[in-house]
Amino acid sequence: MDIAVVNSLSYEQFVEVFGNAVEKCPLVAAAVWSSRPFTSIADIDDAFGHFIDSLPDSGKEGVLRCHPDLAGRDLQSGTLTADSLAEQSQAGLTQLGVAEAERIAVLNSQYKLRFGFPFVICARMNDKTSILQQLSQRLASDHAHELTHAIGEVKRICSLRLQALVCPTHLGPAQPNHVPPRL
Amino acid sequence: MDIAVVNSLSYEQFVEVFGNAVEKCPLVAAAVWSSRPFTSIADIDDAFGHFIDSLPDSGKEGVLRCHPDLAGRDLQSGTLTADSLAEQSQAGLTQLGVAEAERIAVLNSQYKLRFGFPFVICARMNDKTSILQQLSQRLASDHAHELTHAIGEVKRICSLRLQALVCPTHLGPAQPNHVPPRL
């Protein structure tokens, strides 16, 4: 999608296309539309990052709380967003053994109890082994560092989703949630 | 729902119950969970209001852009949230004559073109006559005043939705989007 096309989108169209760049937070894309015109994909990506950074800590925690547990209830019940299913599948989280599934469930619960938000990691940049390893490690963080780290992961996920939506050929077959609107 | 019950909700349960208190912005409820424990419904309501106020202008515009047009495409296609359908129905917007429907469609378009977000008004506190009147009047506002006014309407809608969720008997039959979680 050419940047001129992105800049020509109405806010309804922009939210339809980019509404899940940050998982289940269409408010973020809807806010980013205010930053048009964009000069490049990187510029759009920056606008998403700047908006997330502008949120108070409670808002950053809110962004994290809109994410599903990795290999959690939404995966089991088939209610993941298409984006998240594709990402968790690529990382091998849809094909866990019983022991691995139990281990990640226990760690997810401990993590949520400790921090009050779910463990978020850019699954496309990890596999199930490194995810389990980082989940264990990050459980030992303090709250402020972990919030910063987790928001960094949200931005990584967002960057790859934007890239897949605007330049799908760069990442192989795209897994968009939304069909681009007719223009 | 007793305030002690609200305070006992996990963030997943809280977002399930209150996620649409601000239309299609579960991020707001997810952020407000950080403000527990709450002392009263008014305290929850204040937390939603304070969070919205904490957003930069682009975020406030983003909140507005997550709202549907009144008597617009989502109503016609049956894709409104249950909350919004109940509110628009109560205001008489589901039973407009052809001329009224055309008039509101034209004014909605002019409004969105002028401000970059849709016209938002607390439909439960208005009827179709006063809605059309205020839509015409607010079209003449400047951007800053209109953003403030529209966010005030978002808060009114939010307050009534919270009241209906926590104390449904105060408002007659409740129209919740979500079934309260099993506790």
C-alpha cells in the first residue's frame, strides 16, 4: 500500500486497516490518524510508538491488559484475533506438549499475579523455548522495568503488523485481520 | 453489583464487564482497573473520566473516532454494539422518516469533514429532535470547543452505562453488552 494511499484513508478506513496494529486497541490507530500526513511506514510506526509513550502508566498497563495470554484461554477456545493466532502459531505455541502447556500456564498465572497484566512478547521474533525462558526471567523484574520492557514488545509487535499491512511481500504471506477498504 | 464485588474482579473480568463503558475502547476500562479499590460507583465513574482527561488531544479524538455515526452505517447494517443500539433506539433514531434520515446523514458528513471525528451525543438524554438541533448547532463550533464538548458527551454515556451495569434497577431494564462473569 503506497504511503499516498494510506494518507488518503478516512479515519473509518484507517481504523479498519490498522485498528489491530496494537492488539484490541483500535483507540490507538484512531488517535494516530491525527498525525497524518505520514511520510513513510517508519513515520506511521513512530506515530504509534509516540502515542503509546504519551499514555500514563495506567494506560500502558491497559494496553497490555488488552492482550491475550500466550497459549492461553483464547487460543484454546478459538477466540484469538487472526493476528495473534498467526504470531503464536509461528512461534510454535499452538503445538505445545502437555508439560510445556502446563508450564506456560503456571508461569502466566504467576506473572499476572505479580504485575497485574499479561506477559507480552513479540512471538514472531521468538520460539517457544526462548518465550518460556524469557517468561521465567521477566517474572523476577520489578514493576517499572517490566512495564517498560513489555511496552517495548507491544511496539515490536505493532511494527511487524504495520509492515505486513503496508508491505505484505516483505514478510511473506500476510495474515491481515482486515481486508483493505475499497478506495 | 456490590462495590466489593467490582473490586474483586480480575482485570479480565473487569474488561469483560466494563470494556464497552467507553464505546469500542476496552483500553480505557483496562487502564481504569489500575485505580482499584473503588469506594463507590461515583469513584469508578471518576476514574473513567480522569483517564479520558489524561489522554492527549489525539487520544481524545481517537476515543470519539471509535464511536459509530448516529443513525449511520452500523445501525443500517446491524453491526452496532448492543449498548449503542439500545441508546439510539431509545432516542428514536431507529425509526427515522426518509427526510430525517437524509438530513442526519448530510449533517453527520459535514460534521466529520469539519472535525475529523463523528458527532457524539448522549442519546439517552435526548430525542431525535434535540439531536438534530444540536448537530446543526455544534457544526458551527471551533475545533477545541467541540472536542471538549464531545468528550463531555462520552463521559455522560459512560456514566449511564456504568450505572446500568452496576445498579441496573436504577435505570429500568438494563441493556448490558456483557453477561457478568461467574465469580
